[in-house]
Amino acid sequence: MSGDSAGQDETTASRALQVAGGFFSTPGGGLFLIGILSVVLMVPMIWLTMLADERAERAADVASRIALGWGGAQKINGPYIVVPKLRPLPTGSDASPVILMPDTLEAKAALGVESRTLSIYSTPVYKSQIRLEGRFSPSTLLELQTVSEPLDWARSRLVLGISDTKGIRSDTSVTVGGGAPKPFEPGLGDALKPVPDENDNGSGISVPIDLQSLRNGFAYGVTLELNGSGRFSVAPAGQTTALSVHGDWPHPGFEGFTLPERQSVSESGFTADWKIPYLARGIGKMHQSTALPLRDSMMSVGLVEPVGFYQEITRTLKYAFGFFVVTFFSVFLLAIRARQRVYAVQYVLTGSAIGVFYLLLLGLGEHLGFGLAYLIGSAATTALIGLYGATLVGRRRYGMVLAAVLAVSYGLLYLLMKEEDFALLAGSIIAFITVAVTMFSTRNIDWAARR
């Protein structure tokens, strides 16, 4: 009995395989197989996406290490006059020093951008030439009459906040009232406390300021050479602030407290101008705090890369499913015309070649750049699948047709990567054309017929 049962099981299994084989030998079954394989082959694409994200994190870490030695995102805040309060203070008094803002601040900055490399990674950094000019008027001292606590005039200082003082590349001094330059000293003085938050302005330089200058008011001028990376920012410290920034980076990103009134961007660089009046700044002429004001009200220029390398890789991976479907369906149609049968393993090998394209793009791109890596990877994949397709259907010209379809597909994908503003529109049009061509090409196919 057991032998009869085993024989029946083998017969049932054999019939099931025959039925399945018969189904997949029809055009409808072949199309169903293509859909299944396209979904299954997306699993390795998920792994490749995770790999690209991991490499992007490593690149970001290397950029941080470069910035650590060169200079980080620089924030210029000031100059201000800081007047501490006389100790000891009465119980319950506010011990925060008084911070006076200048009447005017005119800031000009020139950014020279270059690329710094560590291992196989690089990041844009800049050398800046900065000039700050303005004036503290005698009327500024009238604000101090509202302070109830006694002030320690002997410890008054002119302070300038700089977010990363490691980037200072020259001795820096300030001219007060047209007199001899006074060299700055490290730190903001003992009255202000460093702010540990990296987004705040907790470090800088300062110089003592005499009472006579405070009484009479004075014009000031500061010239500063500063290295930085990623972003350059200036706070609207003056009651009226004017800022002009120009640089040789063709992809600036303007952000922060307010956008520039005028800007000009070209392939050779950019120029941007801001003007912030007193009322728009939102705070008064005098401030009492242990930290510099306006830390969250910066005018900023970022060194933007339009589409980062790893972002481009991730975007190409989003179109992998479409590549599988287009390639498989092209093989499927050519096989029907040639009256040849293509097996599942042959579709898998063809799909694997597409998957290796993305791996080549990631590996070569880190050394050669996205454009050259894309050209090499797409050309190699197109040639490989074209030759393999010619052997599948037994006709060389069909392999050339398949190679042409892939070449056009890779060309369109590259255009989508570069025209990021129109990617959705272009992708929608391409999808519509693909569906229309598919409908027209398959209109006469008998989906139930055996091949």
C-alpha cells in the first residue's frame, strides 16, 4: 500500500509540474513570471540602498573630520560692548552683564572655495576675507541708565563671537576711533559663559575697551581671515546691518533669519547683499545675558552640492524595478517574435547583470565620480545583456535591439538624475510612453497560446 501511495504522490507532483510548466510556457504565464522575478530581484536592491546609505554616513563623518582640522561652519556675531556688573551684587540682583549693540554694522566677506580630500572622500571648504566696520554712538550709553545694578566699567570689553576660532588664520586687531590697532585676545572675557550647543555662538575673541571711548562713542574696523566649511553666517548685530558676501562657488544656498535683497548666481560664483533695519531685527539696543544675542538670527550662505553622489545613487536605485520590467519585457517580446522560450533562470541572470550595474556605479563612483562611473557601468551592462540576449533568442539583430533599448533607458535615467527639478514630470511622461508602447506591441498576442 505504501508503494502505491508513493507512486500516486509522484504522479500528482508530476502532473502539477506539467500544469505549471504549461502555464509558464504561455505568453500570459511568461508575463506573470516576469512580474514575480522583478519583485524578488528588488530584495538585493534594498541591500544596495542600505550600503549606499552606509557609505554616505562614512563620507559625512570624513567631512566632519576635515572640518575639525580646517574649520567648521563659521558664525560671526558682533562686535558688541560687554559691561560686567560690579561685585558683590545685592541679593536677588541679576548678575548678567550688559551687552550693547553697535549703531551700524557693515560686513563684507569674500569666500574662496576649494576641495579638501581625506582617503577617497572630499568636501568643499573655504578661506574667507572678512571686513567689519561700524560705529557705537555716545547715545548708546544712555541705555545703561536703566540698569539698576552698578557696572564695572574697568572690565568692559569689545567682543566678537566666532563659532570656530580654530579657523582664524591671521593675527586680528580692531581699530577704535581711528587710533592704533588693538590686538584681540582669545575668549569672550570672564563675564560671558560659553554655550555648549554647537548651534550657538559660544566662543570668540575680545579686547578691553576704555571708558573714554565708551563716553565719546567710536568707529570700529576689524579685518579677519577665517577658514570654514559648509556654511558662512553673520548675525545682524547692528541697529542697521548691511552684509555683502561673494564667492566662487556656483551652488550657494541662502537661508537663515532673512534672505538677501539682491543676489546673483553664475557658473563662476555668486554675490548676495542683505540689509536689516533696526525694527526688523526684533530686539532692542541693550541686552542682559551671559551669552551673545542673535545666535538664532543669522544670515547664512551654504556651500550646497545640487545632488550629492550618494543621493544620486539612491535615486537611481528607485528606478531599478522599472529597469527590471523594461529589460525582461523586451527579452520576452523578442523571444515571442523569434519563437524561442526563455527560462526563469535566464531572466534571473539578466536581472543580476542589472543589479551589478548599481554595484559598479557605487564602487567606481567613489573613485571616478558619478558621471564617468555611470558611463562605464551602463556601457558594460548594455553590452553584456545585448550579447546574452542575442544568444537567448538566437538572432544577433535582436540582441542589438535589446542593447538599444537598454542604452535609451540608461540615457533617460541619467537625464532624470541631472534634471532634478523636472524629474517627476519627465518620469511621468516616460512611464506613459512605456505603457503606450507596451499596449501597442502586445495587442495581437494570444496570451493563452503555448509557445
